[in-house]
Amino acid sequence: MAPQTDPLPDALDPQATALCHRLAGFLFPWDITRALELALLKTFCLPSISGLLSSTGEFEQRPRKRYDDTGLMVAELLRHGPDSAAGSAVIQRLNRIHGHYAIANADFLYVLSGFVAEPIRWLERYGWRPLTTAEQQALFRFWRHVGARMGIAELPATLEQLLALNERVEATLFAAAASNRRVADATLAMLLADCPASLRPPLAALLRGVLPDAVATSLGWPPAPSWLQRALRLTLRVRSRLVNGWQRLRPPHRSRFYSERPTPSYGKGFQLEQLGPPALLERLNRPRWCGPQHRIGLTGGIASGKSSVGRLLEARGLPLLDADRYAREALAPGSPGARAVLERYGERVRASGTAAGDAVIDRAALGRIVFADLAERQWLEQLVHPLVRARFNAELERLADAPVVVLMIPLLFEARLEELCGTIWLVDCDESQQLQRLMARDQLSEADARARLSAQWPLARKRALADLVIDNRGGPEQLEAQLSGPLERLLRRGAAR
């Protein structure tokens, strides 16, 4: 089903897309590639990022693939633009990869800021000229738009704010950690792997010469001598001027993006389906449901209004499969799930007034534990999600002859259940509305309500993956009016099945 409401931000202006294409593909291809490499290397100075990267094992085991995958996806965005078919496919791929990891919005913001800040700084230091104001603004608009398409929240509104965020993070949050060093060492070894062993130590020293002292220290590397940093700055500037002079004599006739060149990982060509951690490729490449039955995946954030939409669809005669109900059944009194929870947490979560041998859970007490501790929440999800998935499979088999089925799944993206659905409808509202509704509905303090909100992907991130966005910022009448058109079309298709 084609999207009926555009869940994406307004298209990026063509001038910014064209200018960034020219900067990265024609004017400064080598310099911008090096600047983006430096931006990614600096992200390893944040223990929150390096710790996650180290835990995946991708840098230690497959640093070359991880490097090429990132370079290819960034190059394809710059080459085609984020709103093109190729660019949209890259963003969807990134969102699906990132969805498998618990990445903080603040970390997304810092990584994005580096894609703007480092090219500006690099060309000021080493380029044959710095970027103009118009070029800097185009770079900012380009990557801010990519961030919006990826659902990153709290994006700075101006270039100045983005650069200030980048500087603030580097000044206050860079810190030495063992994971920083592991990931950085693996990356450096990969970059020097094709060099003779005798040349690797001096080349490593040269590479460290472009790093500010604070960056080298955070990575656990010795800072380069000041004379080496000055010599490298002069050498890189001379190189840039010579290349520019040559290009004035012989202007390049074709672009030189990283994705247009052979790579060690993929040779002369690559497919987007090859990019990503090998352990995830099967899931990443798994298509959505495409059978004759029309399956709506109904999702949203906590207290965004999914149940209200679900009731409206159910009132129109559509079978509704409710993940929350199946999750409650998975922890029902006396169930294997309830016994497993009690075995882990003991009397802290046993319902008051029940005997010691009764497997009855105090769900509020369990919620306080898992929403305060990511590891405990992940343990509970690993217990419950397979049970919920099994119930969905059983119910879908029972309803095999139904023309349309609605699967109401709050954690549809987080639990990676997209392949059960043919189309995804997202119930959307403002975060402030979510917060107030959740506090009123569940009688929670603001702190507890915020903890529950932070346990899910933000709605902004889910919008980028939805086919239909249902705006629930108004009242019931507006909500029902939005559903009438898409629902009538779906019912007509179901009747024609």
C-alpha cells in the first residue's frame, strides 16, 4: 500500500543537494573523504559509542567491511541526495541497522554534527581554500535533512548551533576508555594493513599527526609532536594546492565518490543488501509480508493513541491482534513466563496477598525494575518477545482466510516484527502529549513516565519507517476522519481479494 500521508520532512532544496554533490564528488573528493574519516574516528572518543561498537565485535573482527559499509552509504547519500530513490534506500537501511542497537539520541546528534564540522575544519586547515558561507550552509542543510529522515530528535536549527553542539561534546564528554583504544587500534591496523610491516609505525605516527591532542589522548594514543603537526599541515596544504592547480588545467569529467571506486570488501560493485553486520543480514534483507492477505502493522509510541485507532478499526470488522494482550498472557499467573520472572527477581515482584508458591506478578513493581535498568529490560524482552511472536503466528494461521488483519504492536520496530506486516501505520502525537497522557493513564510520576518513553524509539525515528502517519494531536473526530480514506481503500482491496 502506498503511503497516504507523507511521514518524512519536507524535501531538501535542490541547490543544497547539488552543492554537496559538487563538493564531495568534484571539488574536494579526497579532502572530504579524509574529513569524514576523521569525524568517525573522533566518535570513538565517546565511551558510549566506542563501548557499543566494541560490543558488536564488528571493528575487531571485520574492520574493513565496517569501514567500507560506512563509506559506501555516506558516499551514496552525497552522490544521489537523501530524497532520491537510492538515498531513501540508504536511509532506510541505516534505520534498520541502527534499530538493532540501543543508541542514544545524543550520540546520533554528535555523529551527525561531525559530518558538518569536520569538512569545514579540514578545509580551513588543509584545503586550497575554505568552504564558503553558502557551502557551509548547504552542508548543514544536507546533513540536518538526513538526520530528520533518520528520525533523530532535537536537531539544531542553525549551523551555529550544530557547531556549538559539536564543540561542547568534544570539550566535555571526550574521555579515555579501554573500548576507545580497542576500536581505534582496530581501525588503524586496518588502514595500514596493506603497508609493509616496517613502515607501519612511522605511518601510524603520521596519521596521528592530524589528531588534536585531546583526541589522541582520549583514544589512548600518544599525541603527535607539534613539529609533526605543523609539517603535516603544510604538506597537506601544498598537496591540495597542487591538485587544484592540476584540476584547473584538466577539469575532471566525472565524479569521484567513494562508492564509484572498487573497494577491498566488494570489488568493483556492491549491492545495498550486502551492507551491514553479517549476523544481521538475513533479518535486514527479510522482506515484508507480501501475501494475498492485507496485514496492517499498527504501531506508535506509548500513550500515542494506538488503542484508540485499534478500536476504530475493530469496529469496522477488522480482526485485531494485540501484542500487549499477548505480552500480558505471557506473564499470566502460573505461566512459565511468570515463574521465570519470579525466579529472577523474587519477592520484589510477587503480587501482594499471594502465597510464596504462587506465580503471580506485581506488574507495576516489575515495570519499576525494567524501566530503570536497560539490561533488565532486555532480559525481559528476550523472555516475552518470542512468546508474543508465537501467538501472532498462531493467530495469523487461524485467520488465514481473513482478507485484512490488523497487528497492533507497540514495539514493532524495536522487536523487528516488520516482516509480519505488509504496510505500517504509525499513530503520532507530540512528546509532551505522550507524557501527559501516560502520567494520567497509569498514574505515574513525570520521572517514571519519562523513563518509559525513553525505553522506546522516539516517534520521530519511527515516522521515517512508516507508510501511513496518523496524526493524533486532536480529538476523536479528527482521528476517525483521517482513517476513513485509507480504510475504505483497504477494504475495497480486501473485498476484491
